[in-house]
Amino acid sequence: MTKKKLLIGTRTTAQFKRETLAAFKRAEAGLPGEEPIYRLYFENENILFKALSPKRMELLRFLRQEGPMSIRKLAINLHRDYKNVYDDVKHLLELELIKKKRDELLYVPWNEITIELKLAG
């Protein structure tokens, strides 16, 4: 089983386009892709930190550590209001940081998530 790694960071649209073009050129040349293959970029740090608030990060860590469970069970275990956990889960599902199994149980598909912030261009 391969480890699924996700890189989260910030990129401008121009930076993202350059990296995407470079990836296509590597693929056309038959060269292997860069690791990690999976990436999630935000326009700036403020948007990143809003999307990955401390409560959402706590939810991700707990779910990864404890394994698949329902929203209700998550809320109970995290001692949080169901509606707030539901809202966080909805957002994390949209970002594909968590996924749902057929039985509606939530899980984290990533073995490793790295957040990268560059302080200079």
C-alpha cells in the first residue's frame, strides 16, 4: 500500500500555471512527477488559515488517529456542537481532506499532510 501524501500551500494564479505547465512538460518527456503528487493551494495565508482553522485541524488529526466514524460520533468525541462539526466536515469534504465511505462513515485518505508557507517570493 502506497502512502498518500498531500502538500498544502499558497500559490498565486501565475505560480500555479507555471507549475502546472512544468508538470505537463515532465509528463510529455516521460519523466516522473514530483512528490507529493497531490497538492492543494490557496491564494494566500489568510484563506489557508481560515480553511484549516485549529478546530478543523483537530478534527482531521482525531479522525486520522481514531479511524472512520460518523459526524455525530465525531462531535461527541471532540466535545463539540453537532452543527459546528457538520459545517467543518462539509468544508473539509469540499476540499477533499476527508472522504465518505459508502456507509457514510468519514475518514482521512491521507497518510501525511504537509503545510508549506514561503515567506519570500
